[in-house]
Amino acid sequence: MIQKMRINALVVDNNPVLLKAVATILSQEGCAVKSAETGLEALELLQDYQPDIVFTDLIMPLVSGEQLCRIIRNTKKHDNIFIVVLSAIILEDSERIEREIACDLCIAKGSLKEIRQHVKEALETFKARKAARYRPTGTNTRIPVGLKPSEVTSELLSEQKHLAHILANLDEGILELSHQGKIVTVNNAALRILSCREELLVGRSLADAVAWGLFSEPIRRWSEEQLIGHGMQVFDINEDDPLKLAARIITGSFLPVTEANSVFGLCILRDITRQYQAEKHNQELDNAIKLVKKMDAMSCMAGGVAHDFNNLLTVICGNLDIVSIYGGNQSEAQRKKLIEQAKRAALAAVDLTRQISCFSNFGIVSRETVGINQLVRTAVERFFDEEPGDYAITAIGEDSQVYVDSEEISQAIVNVLKNGVEASGGGAINVSIGRDHFDLPQLMSGQYVPAGSYAKIEICDSGRGIEREQLFRIFDPYYSTKERGALKGMGLGLTVVYATLRNHGGYVVVGSELQRGTTVTLFLPVQNVAGVQDSGEKVKTSRYRSALLIEPDNQMQDIGRIMLEHLGFSVTTTGDRNGALEALQRFSADPSLPPPLVILDLSDANGESAVETCRLLHEIEPGLRVIAMSGTILDPIMHDCREYGFVSTLPKPYSMDSLKHITGMVLNT
């Protein structure tokens, strides 16, 4: 015998007559009954009420019976409730109801007598299952004898399915709201966009159901004032200031809608994450290009004047070198002439300096092939020998060889370390050395790095970080994140770092987050071919070793000739291509003369391509060694001279020592 038990029941139907009738039948059967006219009202009751059995209609306003069944089944504290669907569309939609609606029993509405009988049978079935503690699969259906499908009902259901299919497959997320601002319908796209389950949304107020972030208060005000308060104004979240929800970027429209004598709300959400990321990528690329253009414009503007300035410095240094070396063997008139030439060049340089005012070149590169690990370690250790602070150096992978001016790269590292120490306020600085290879160009923190193999130096501080809007300004001369009046950091520190790396064919990437510190990454091209090595041996020259100096500037010709002669060369000078080709042909015509070492100026002062001149020289003498000489390191030939047929480079201004160093390396390899 089945023991009698007190059953808590919930009846949900928007037909007040049937609602009262079913509630009365259940009360007569000893049940404690609560009732609701809509699915939304039922969900509100379920927050504090735990029924054993629920009788629900399917077609209802606000939250439908189908939604109610699905939410009950997907809510852990309610998933054991016995659900009975009591509906007038069982015959017309039986297959879909059995397949898609999570209920235990279906009853087709008939006469009051038939309904009473089916409700009693439903209670007996519930009691039996409760006693046996099992739930069979599938849905039992109770259909009154003689009940036939309605053609009109079938047509209405077909139209409803059609609209539901459209709603389910929209890309836009749709949330329908009651006149009280509570969510009653959510389509699949909305669940995907909000990354939330239906049972956690339906029945809750729009303002509280989702963590709207910065838009929480505006959405709450819209719900209270425009929807509930019938202000009827639309609220939009636009692309220029979108909602950022987890990893998604969302725009939305919130609309109060009037229908007959009622008001409801619609929330339309659009996932623009891919579009936003593409636009953000393009904006970062545009910012990176603008930065490159700005820095290149500054370099090019100063470059033309700097070329003349370098020539003047070479004249000054060359004359002084000659006086220093030969002073004791020269007459007073010879010394006076050399010093007077240096003086005139110095005065011209002073005038030139006034013209360039705030512009300056960023250093002259004297390169050599070095291991990046030792270069970085030495620079960091020397810095912290003088500057108190904690640091750590980590080398990852094998050492990379780079073709750089060690002093300039060391100074660039020191400039970054200074900024890091100041920003960290005593915190540790972490330096890592490694290597990266990019098959495709990279856009990192809004900064562009072409494809290639790079030695990588990462310098991380533990400071407060830099706001994103300021990242693109940190390379500006005299820009600082400090308040005006603070002298430190107000100079050219990172501007010099940027220019130094660019002059070496490298790149600087700065990444930062507020309260998480800043990471400055320096990328230098890896020397993939056998670089020019400084053997340390004495220059293998003699009085009979020949050099061909191609220099369009007469003063530079004279100084270069004197220096090369001091180094033991027999020197031939010329100012243009034709003179060079004629001179080389004379060497080739005499088998007793070895081919000369050629030093070729890249300035194209005569409108002649230095690369073409180099090619023509090699046609006459295929094994000819040609050194590229230039006052600007921005010239691509200075970055990769071998690509253009040169064996090495000689930056201007050059001294006796630098000329000896370069010519010695070329002849000793």
C-alpha cells in the first residue's frame, strides 16, 4: 500500500478558469497548492517555494510553459520536480513536445471531468515514482477519448515555429523584457554573447542578470525610467564606446515597445569583437607607421645637414691628427696652414650647429660582430656597479652574434635601465637575453617589427606602468610622464634608444600595464653570415699597397689621402665614377700592381649611384674589395653592405684609428 504523503503543488496557466479548477482539484486531493498566471510569476514563486509537482500550460505570455519546464530541469534545486504539461496543443504538437520538452507527463485539455481524472492519475503516478525513487525515460501522454487536432491551432503553431526558428538563428542577441524590466525570452545568440545559461537570465531583472560593467548604472536607469516609468526613450551602446564583457566587445540597443495597451522591452546585442579587433589592429598599425614617419622625418631633416657637419669634423680631426703626428717635422707655415684649415672648419661647424638647433644625429656607428650575451651582461653589470639596485640576468638559448657599435648599444641599454630603476623605486629589474624568429611581420604593443631573426633583450621593471595613451609619446624628445620640473627623464633617453636601434636595423617594443610595470624589448638583427672579425693583428700593409679613394669633396680627399699614406698605402684619389673606372683600369693593365683597396663615398653628390659604381668596378676586377663610406647610417647600404657588393663600411667622421681598424679588418680577412 502506498503511504499517503503531503504534496506541494504549483499550477501555472494564464486561463483563470482552468487555473482555479486545477488548483481546486489538487486541494481536494490533499495537496498544498500555489498558483501563477504566467511563467514569469511561477519563476518568482520558485525562488522561495519548492513544489513536488508542477502543472503548467505551454502557451502563456511573458515566460512560456516550455521555457518554464526547461529552466526547472536545468536548475539544480528544482531538477527533481515532477512536471505535468496540461495544454490544448498536445495533439497538434505531440512529437515535438515529447522530443524537446523536459516533462514527465502530458495531458491534453478536455472537459472538466476528464481533466479531474487525468490530474488524479498524474498524482498517483507521481506518488508511485516517489515511493520507488526512480524516474523513467520518456513522456507519458493522456489524451481524452474522441479529441481531434484543430486545424487552426496547427496553423498557428506552424507560424510560431517559423518565427521561433528565425529568432533562434539571428546573429544578434535578443532579450525580451516584461513591463517590470525582467527578462522573459532569450535567444541562442544572446546566450552565446553573454556566455550565460537561460535559467540564470530568465525571470531576473535586466540590470541584475548581467555584469554590465561601466554600463550597469545607465542600464538600470533606462529600465527604471524609460521602460518601467514609460519614458519610452531608446538607450544605445555604440561602437566608439562599446561594452567589454569578458573577451567580447558588444554594442547594444535598449528599446521600450508599445503593443496594444501594454509595454515591453527589447534588448538587442551585437558581438563586434572581430570587427573591433581588426579596427584596433589597423589603428595600432597606423600609430606605428606614424611613429616611424615622425622619427624618420626628424632623422632625414637633420641628415642632410649632418652629412656636411660630419665632413667638417673629419677635416678638423684629420688636420689635428696630422699636426700631432708630423708637428715636429713640419715648418711653422705648414702647421699654421693645417690649424687654419681646422679653425675654418670649426667655425663653419658652429654656424651649422646654430641651424640645426634642437635637431641632432643619434651617433656614428663603428660596428663589429659581437656576442649579445656578453655585451648585455657587461652593460648591465657596469650600470649597477654605479647605481644601487637589485637585478637579475637570464640568458635563454644559444648566444647570438650581432653586428653593432657596442658602445652605442650599451648606452641604449643603460638609458632603458635608468628609466626602469626610476620607475621601480627600488624594485628589481629583470633582464632576459634570447632570440626570436618571425616568419611574418609582427605588431606588438602597437609597434611594428618586420619578419626576420633577432637577438632579443627584454628589460622589465616593477613600476606603476604607463597608460596606453602615453605609450606612443614616450619616444618623443623631452617627453616625460613625470610632472614638469622634474629634471630626470626630461631628455632624449628613449629617443636615443629608438634612434640607436633603428640605426642598427633594430626595433624597440614597449609594453606596459598600469600597476604591472613596463617591459622594453630591444630587437637586433642576428648576424647570419660570417661577419668581419677584428683579428687583433697588425695591419698587413706596406708602402707599395695601393688604395683608391673615391670622394667628391676635395677637402675630404686631401685628409683621406694623408691618413691612408700614413697607414702605408700608395693612394690614388678621384671625385667621380669615370675617374675611378679609369684608375682601376690602369691597375688592371699592369700585372705587377695588386688591385687597390677601394673606399667609395655613398653620397651620390654627382648624381651617380654608388651601388652602380661598385658594380662597374667589380666588372673590371671581380675580386675587388670595396668599403662603403657614408656620413649617414640611415643608408640601407650601411645596414647590409654585403648585399650591395661592399665588404665593409666606414662611417664619417673617421679618425686615424677607425680608418686603421676598418682597413686592417678588410685586409686581414
